[in-house]
Amino acid sequence: MSCNLFLCIVDAIKYHDTYFEQRIDALLDLNYLLCKKLTLCLECWHTVC
């Protein structure tokens, strides 16, 4: 996947779903960045399919 395509997908998902927003967790640490979360989701999806 090209970098431009990945960034377009990241932008589309960022505005569609709040799960991918970077927030502070219960331990007052920032959770994973959007790109890292999306990469992990795509890897899991690729493994299952």
C-alpha cells in the first residue's frame, strides 16, 4: 500500500470513528497514535482474512 493511500484512509477514518482519536487513558498516559492503531487493525484484519 502506498503512503499516500494509507494517509487518505487515515484521514477518512479519523473523521468517521472516534475510537481512533488519541486520548489520555486511565493511567494519564496518551494512548497509541492514530496511524499505529490503524496499522494494528489492518494487520489483524489481514491475518484473519
